[in-house]
Amino acid sequence: MTQTIWIARHGNRIDFVNPAWFNTAERRYDPHLSDDGQIQAQQLAHRLMGEGITQIITSPFLRTVQTANAVAECLDLSIKLDWGLGEWLNPDWMSFPETLPPEILAQEFPRIDLFHPIGIPRYPETWNDCLERTSNTAKRLVNTFPQDHLLLVGHSASVLGTTLGLIPSLKETEIKPSLCSLMKLVQEGENWVLQLNGDTSHLTQAQTVIRFN
């Protein structure tokens, strides 16, 4: 069976829309989706209907879980959390990541599968550390679920790293990880072919916000 890997970035986040949110937030480095980000996640979910996805794996940050959950609700699938898809743990951006414990996330998002190992974040990271982590995660997940078509939900950094992990001939600058965009990688023999690169055709023009943070 030819395997397909979809890789999505989360929708727009509240601190992009309202930067002042950061000043009073309980978890400053774990923002939730903005209102238009929620809409983007729903549009992503409808775009992926009928694509045969059988597993959804997401970063444990709230914005990625919300995005993955919208798809899981639409496709009637569970969600697996994996720190390998998490944000770049850059000490210039954030303190040690303040994500909610999986058990708390699962109370709000019952589709989360707590039996899947989530891993442990290694803070801080260099950019090369992040690329290595996310690249290795893509390879590990493909080997763990060889009969499944996967949706990986992450961040700009993990979209880059997972894509490069499967197609190392690409350059970072060739990958387009805009908000709620889609990558589609299809296995051909021992190689992977990029069929979609940063696709946002499922988003209306008014709701497509191109940010790279």
C-alpha cells in the first residue's frame, strides 16, 4: 500500500491577533487559537474529508491540539500526542514549555489517546536540535504506523523538520509552512514525493494569515 503523510500547521493564534494577551496569560507560551484560527481549523477539517486519513498525531501545545481536534471530530478519529512534533524550544522565545498535562488536555478533548507515549521535551534547543528532533519523529511515526495514512499537526518548525526528515533533498526555504497550510507527501517505492507544499486553498482569502513565528 502506498502511504500518504499529511502535515499541517496550526491555525491562527490569539497572541498574533491580540499581542496584549501575552501580558496576562496564565501560560504565555501556550496560546489558544483565535476566533479566525478556529474557523481555519474547521476549514482544514473539511478539506481532509475523504482523504483516507487513519491516524492523527499532534504536538501537545494547545493551538495544535485544538486544530487536530477539529479534524478528529470531522473524521471521527482519535488524537495521539507526541512531543516530537512540538514547537522549537528556543530559549530566546520561551521559558520551559508550559503545556497542559496530557490528562488535563484529555478532559477537554476526549478524543486524545492517553495510551500513546507523548515523550519528554528537551529544553533548550538549538535550531539544528529542533530539526533533528522533528526529522527523527517523522521517520519514527512512519515506521510505527506503516499501514496508516497519517496527519501530523505541528508548528512552523515541525512542518519544516518533518518534511525534511522524509525528503532530505529539499531546502528549508522551499517549504511553505503558513498558518493552517497543508503538506502532502506520498511514498513512491523507498522515496517520498511532495505533492502539496503549503497548500491553503481550503482557506478563504480573508482568513488566510501568513505568519512564520
